[in-house]
Amino acid sequence: MVRISEISLRFLLEADMTATAKFVKDDCFLEKHLTCPICMETFNDPVTTSCGHSFCMRCLELSISSFQVDDACPLCKKHLRKAPKVNNVLRDIVEEVKNTLSQTFTGAAGEVPCDACTVPKKKAEKSCLVCLASYCSTHLENHYSAKRLKGHKLVEPVENLDTRACPTHGCPLELYCRKRQTCVCAQCLDGGHWEVVSAEEEWQKKKDQIENTKAELQERIMTRKAKIDEIDEALKSCKEHVGKEWWDIEALFTAVLDVVKAAKAEALNPLEDKLWLLNKESKNLKDELEDEINKLETTISKLDDISVLEDHILFLQRYPSLSVQDVMKDWTYIELDTTLSFGSMRETATTMIENVQQQLEKLATIVNVRLDPDTAHRRLVFSDDGSKVKDGGENQEVADSPKRYDVLGSVLGLNALATGKSYWEVEVGNTTGWDLGVARGSANRRGRPALNPDNGYWVLVHFEECDVPEPFTAYAVMTAPPVSLSFKDKPKKIGVFVDYEEGIVSFYDATARSHIYTFSKCSFQDELHPYFNMAAVSVPNSDSTLERNLACSICMDIFTDPVTTPCGHSFCRKCLELSISPYRVNDMCPLCKKHLNKPPGVNIVLRDIATQIKNTISNRSSGAPGEVPCDVCKEPKQKATKSCLVCLASYCPDHLENHSNPRLKGHKLVEPVENLDERACLVHGRPLELYSRNQRRSICVRCMEGGQDEVVSTEEEWLKKKTELENTKKDLEDRIGIRRMKMDEINEAFRDCKDLIENEWWDIEAVFTALIAIVEAAQKKALKPLQSRREAMENEAKKLKDELEDEINKIKKTISELDDISSLEDHILFLQKYPSLSVQDDMTDWTDVELDTTLSFGSMRETTTAMVKKIQQELEKLDSTVNVKLDPETAHQRLVVSPDGKKVQDGGENQEVADSPERFDVLGSVLGFNSLSTGKAYWEVEVNNKSGWDLGVTRGSANRRGRLTLSPDNGYWVLVHYEAENYAAMTTPPSRVSLYGKPDKVGVFVDYEEGLLSFYDVTMKTHIYSFTECLFNGELHPYFSPHVKQEGMNSEAMACSLNKRVRLEFWSEMKPTQEGRESKSCIPKTWCPPLKDTKPVSPAERA
């Protein structure tokens, strides 16, 4: 069989170069015959094995390493006895093929084919500018050997030689016509070209022009980059200005909000105090009543206990001590103080306005305190941010320093206070001991310095409960001598305020918002630092007892069936079984972990001791109620199981055995009696069997020798006093009933007063919520121009910079293209490309272009003045809300008014009420008690799903008899809802009112001086209708009519609402409408529909 490599060699040796080229063209042939089967690349130093296969020498060496007996060909696995040498013929063929392939034209970028070669073409090495052709190395030899061709100009291969020939005459372009700005040949001169120069001369000229143009373009780039830097600098400076203005406004309005919140707290404090006092007084009264009731019930209970006693002696002895207590309080005229006097809101409002105006001029200085670890005692541990400190329990590894406290567990703040005012807060939580205050920077920190102003310390101290020195409480200020303090509640957060110039250090309970103490007229004389001290926590030791030694270390209880392991430890058997069961080779003692070979048996001695201890403990007298100790036992005494009325002693089971003796069988044993001394005459030692009414006590027979009279048997006296007991119990039960009624009365008064306080509370909450909304709206209004201006500047700067960058990129691109042309040595190509790259003259002139950094936000005075005005308007609302109650004396006979005067509805028939000239006799209406003759008033009425109602106001003098016309001329300003979906204002003539939804709650607002009455849909927070320019002429009263119910419809009650949670911002401003009336402006972020078209409503339509 002929080997493949021999066939290839023989064939290739017989072929000429043309055939080789043909083979080179065949990629499949190359891959199949000249590729190493190991690396899959063209052979490199090919070797041929004895079996005829060929490989790269390196690939074969790496494949079979050193040739050994068992080495084999990688393809056919035949044994190889020695390493083959390089196949020279195959190597030469491979090199020739590689060279041929490397010279073959592939069409890649930059390659130029030889114009003389046939397919496959080789890559050209040179281009002849005379022949206008490109040649490979083979076809170029003629240009080097023939003398006639030595004048031809050879250059690097040129891709498109057609551009170098005159398209008209086919001759080389060697000249340049400046008139036509184009290259021409010699024959083109016959056409009358003028200003013709050599291409080289024009090339040199235009090359110089290119350099000048490049320099000019570089200058343009630098100008634009400088303009970009100028814009960036202007933008940065302006943004810093805007940012400073922004933070100033933020700080300003934050301070204003703090003032509003402080005023809110001040307004609510009287309510809190009154509610606290009300709670306290109510609690004290109820506690006193409860105490008396408990005493009375206890007395009744004891009387019941005595009443059931069949033991006459014990009954008579106990009776006198339980006589009815006549020293109890008479509750007839005692009532809970429910008077409400919160003072005028005017003072609070004025103070708040002053504070707001002050904050508009200056901002408070709040210090962000950070602790200085270099001053801290070694035991103290800090948080990462330096804002928290605690006792670490042991000394930390820190360097010693003269600034560090070495005895006191203290630390100073990094902040140095040498001028102005400073304030910070410290959360102390439930810490049991701490010091807070300030210290001079020069104050002594070594040893135990006295913490007083003389030593440079102004400190508030909270002692640990075990460290309170006499005569102090747990809190004190370290003056000289210290002053003790007391608190209602333990403070959780302490505020510290320092006014350096005034020499003041004040402490506040930040949680309760109350003042604690102030050091005044302090002589600081140096910079101050915040001072802190954390007390170490101590853990008390516990004493060991016998019970502790007999306690199982697993269940921690006294042993049950104790077992002892070989290692000496003891456990309850059940505990040990649960801990290591079942016993295996690797089982071990739960304490010392030594191996246990088998389960230990119960330790009988230890079990008996534990059982005895348990019994002793269970039988030991603990002094609990009902337990009687044995009179014979020594300490600790056992519990008695019987008492002997003859021996007058109590015995435990052990000492009771003696009473089984026959001589003591006559002794009377009873259940243990606590005080046997009461059953014997202490003078004669005899049993008490008689009762002396003169002495009111039980006596013995020998006591009669003194001649006492009125002596009866104890049984007779027992019957008499038992009857007295029943009468006493009845009297006590009557007293309890009176006190329970008084408690109910107090609870009712407390609930009513609390409701009033809560109503006032929610009024204040609503107004101050509106105030905060006003401040926040003013803040947004003040910040909006800054935000808009900043965005406009950023957009303008971006637009200018983008335009500049675009021009810079265009110029750079032009420079790059000019560089490419400038590097051309081919004069013709240079001149041909030059005209298309003329410098662009249509770019922007940036000389006078600048970023608009003008800042004009208007005056803050206008914004703050408007804000203060709105705040004043909102504060007036506290005085405007009225608590409307209905006057039943004015109600039509069909109407039913609730007992609290808050609801009214149609009763369906006339009620039994007295007639009165003040009562409506035809219209189903009722007036409110409230008389309105000045100022502003507002109330709300719940109408819910009613299909008809009237609401408004009327003069107190308006006629109420007969069928009236409800109009302003008759003293009625009324809004009417009728036929389930229609609404009208009772003007002259009536005006129809269209609503977008049926209101559940209607608000009524009266401004007496302005002659204004307005109605609002409280639920939707929208305006309904306003009567303007009203002539009230006298006091007004709220007016209501629930309309009659028909076939079960419209039976719901109208209710004067007490819920003041609704915000009333729609009061604040008035705006005229097209109809000439006035409507309220909406609250922020709330849509308010305009008034709809109105048209007259006839009286018939109203009916």
C-alpha cells in the first residue's frame, strides 16, 4: 500500500510552479495534505514516521515524549522505535506554499492587486505613476532590469490609479491649474488653461496652508474649551449661590415650623394639664369612694364572718372591733370640678407670631455633639459615630493620656463652646445612673474632683438607687452644697442649653417638655465641653444554701430520686435519663463529660435527705394567712394541725401525739386557732363563759367576784348582737349604694368634661395642622424659583456646552483629515483631496456668548408677610368654632330633641310639651341655644342620607308663628334640601344650587361684622353657597328643620357634630364669582368646583 505522504511528495516533485499555484488555490487540498493532525495548523518542521504519517516535530514530541518501547503513532498506534527526522522535501513545499499564500491578493483593506497577474492575482509591491499600473515582485523585475523603464516613478501601491490619469487624454496628471483648482495633464494646456504650475509646487504651497489652517483650528478649539470652562465655573458659582439660598430658606422654615409646633404644644399644655388634673381629681375621688366602699364591704364581710360564728365567745370578742365607722365623708355635696378655663389663645398666638418673626431674622444654634474618646475613662465603649457611650464592664486597651479621666467614668465632648448659645439632647432611657452637663476644658480630670461650679463643673446627676446619699433623692444638681430634685416621671431624654454670654446652663426634660434646673450667673472663664458620666453596673452575689446544694443542675429543683455518677456528680434520675438516655459507650456526664459505663442506681441516702428537706419545707410555717405555728416546736416552727381549748395551745402532728393519752381525752381539740389568748381570762387563766354588758367584754366565773352587774350568758348576748349585726349590715349596704351612685355621677361628669377637652384639643390640632400646611406651602413657594432657576441654568449650560463640544469635535475631525492629507507624499492625490476639506466658516462666534447667571427670586418679605397673615387668620379659627346645642323650648311639637341637645328628628306625632310663644307652631323647625351677635362662628351638622332639611341662621326676633316665608327680608338665611336631590338658597326669589354629590355633613360659617353666611360640604371640602352683605341687625341663632318623615323616608336625625378633626382651610380667603356673590378659596391640593348657574325657584317648586 502506497503511503499518502509518498504520493504527495512524488506528485509535488513532478509539478511546476504553475501547478503549485493551482494547488495553492485549492483550500481543501491544503487543509487535507499540509495540516498537522495534532495542532490542526500548517506543518512546522514536518516529520514523517515509519508508518507514513506526518506531524509537526514539536507536536509529535509533546504527544509521545521520549521514545520508549511502548510509544506509538498518534494516528495508527503502530510502534515507533526511534524519533523521525525533519522531512526536508515536505518542509520546503510547506514554506513555498506559505510564501505563495502570503503573496496572494485577498482583497483585504490596503491591499492592491497586481495588474499583470492572471487569477489568482498576487499583491502589488509598487505602483508605476507612468504606466499607471501596479505590479507584484515577479512582474516588477522588468522595471528594475530594463533601462528604458528606469525613468518611471515607482511609489507604494495605490488603490485607484484611474484618478491619476486625465480622463480626457489618458495622460498622467503632472500639472495644477490654479484657476480651475484641479490637476491637469500636459495635453490639457492646449485647451487654454492659465496659472498652471507643477503639482509639486502647488503641493508645497497648500501644505503650508494646511499647517496654518491647523493652527487656526487649534486656536478655535482652545477658545471653545476656555468657554466651556468659563460656563462650568459660572454654573458652579451660581449653583453654590442658589444652594446657599436654598439651605438658608430650608433652615428658616424649619425654625418656623419648630416655632409653630412649640406654640401648638403651648396651646395644648393647658388641656393636658386640665385633663391630668381632672384624671387625678376623678381618680382621687373614686379611689376615696372605692376605699370607703371596700371598707364598708370589708366590714360587711367581717360581719358576715362573725354572724355565722356559732362560737359565742369568739363572736362577742370580735363584735366590738367591727362597729360601724361614723367618720366617713358625707358625699352629698361633693362634685368633680369640671370647670374649664384654658385662658385666651390670643396670648399664645401673639407669642407664636413674635417667635416666627424672630426666626425669620435668625436661626437657633443646635450643636451636633460628638464624644472625645481621648478623654474617656478606660471602661467606656463608644459607638462608631461617636454619639453613644456605655460602660464596657472592664478596662479597654487604650493609651493613657493626661486628658483622660482615670477614676470617674466620664467623657467630654469634642465640641468647644466659647461663645453664643448651644443646645443638645441626650437619651438616657432607663439607665440607672448618669451625670450630664458641661465642664471647663481646663478642669481637673484626675482622681475624684468635686463636681461643682468652683471646680469648673456644672452637672445634673442621677444616682443609682443604691448610691443615693442622705438626704438626697435619686436626682440632684451639683451646686455647693448639692440641691435635691424630684420628678413626676423618670426623664428619658435630657436637653442641655448653654448661653455663654449670659452665663446660663439649663437642663430640660425633652420628653415631658418641662424645665428641670438652671445654673445662672456662671463664671465660665474658659471654653466649655459637654460632660457625660456613665455609672458602672454591679451584680449582687447570691448566698449558697442547703437547698442550693440539693438542687439538680439540670432541672434546678431539689432532687427527685437522686442518682450519683462514678465521677461524683448527682442528678435527678429522670433528668439524667432524659439527658443521656439510653446508655451507650459514648454517653458522658452532663457536667464533666466523663464516660458513663452504666446507669447509676438511686442514691438512697441522698434521696432520704432530699425527701426530708422537702417535707420540712412543706410543713414549715411560712406565716401565710390562715397558718398557725406549733407552740411547742423550736425554730423553724412546723404548721399546727389542731388547737386545744383547754391547754390553750396549738400543736403539729408530732407534738399532738401526747393528746392521745387517756388523761387528756377530755380536752377539746378544734381546727387551728390563730390567737388562743382571746379565749382565756388573762387575769385568772380560766375560760371565758359569761358576758358583762357594763364592761362590754367576755369574763370568766371568777371575774364575777368583783360584783359586776348586768352579767348574762354569752349565748344570750350572742343572740342580741346578731340581730344588731343584721341592722348594721343593711345600713352599710345603703352607704355603699350612695357611694356607687356618686361614682357613676363622677364618671359621667368626667366623661362629659373629657369630651369637651377633646373637642377643644381637636380644634387646636386642626388649626395647627393648617398652620403647618401654610408654612410648608410658603416654603415650597420660596424654594420654587430657586429650583426653576437652577434647572434653567443647568439646561442652558448643557445646551451651550453640547454646542461647543459639537463644534470642537467637528474641528478636531477637520484637523485629523488635514493631518491625513498633509502626510501624503503623492502630490496629485494630495491636490485632489485638498479642496473637499475647506475649513468651516459658519461656526458660532463665542466671544460675547455667556451663561445667564442672573438670580432674581423676588423679596422674601412678600412670602413671609403673606405666610404670617395666613397664620393669624388660621389662629382666629380657634375662637370661631361653637358647640351648638338645640333649644327644645323652640321646637315644633312633632320634633324630638335628644337629651344632650345635639340631635333632632321628626317624632311622627305631636309630643306632650307645653305651648310657648317661642315655639314654631307650623314649620317643623328648632333653634339653637347659641346667641351670635359678634365675631365669627362655625359649626357642622350631620345630615347623612336625609331626603330633606333646612339649615342656616335666623334673627332671635324673627316671627316663628304660622306659615312663614324663609327669606333674608324676614330674618331667615337658609339653605334647603328637598325632594331628595334638589337644593336651593332661600333668597328673594329662591336660587337653585347644584352640587356634585350629596353631602353627609354640612358646615355653616357666620362672620357677623362682614355680613357673611356660608355653607360647605365638609366631606368633600367644597363650598356650597354664601349669603353676602347680610343685614343681621340683632342676635342670631342657628336654625334647623329635619322635615317630616313620609312613608318611612327621611326618618334619620340631624346631628350637631362634635368631631373637629376636619380641616377648615376653606375659611381663609374669599374670591368674587361671576354672579357677584363670594366663594371660599380651596385648601392646598384640593379641587374646588365653581358655582353652577343658578335660576330662580318658585315657592311652588320649593313646596
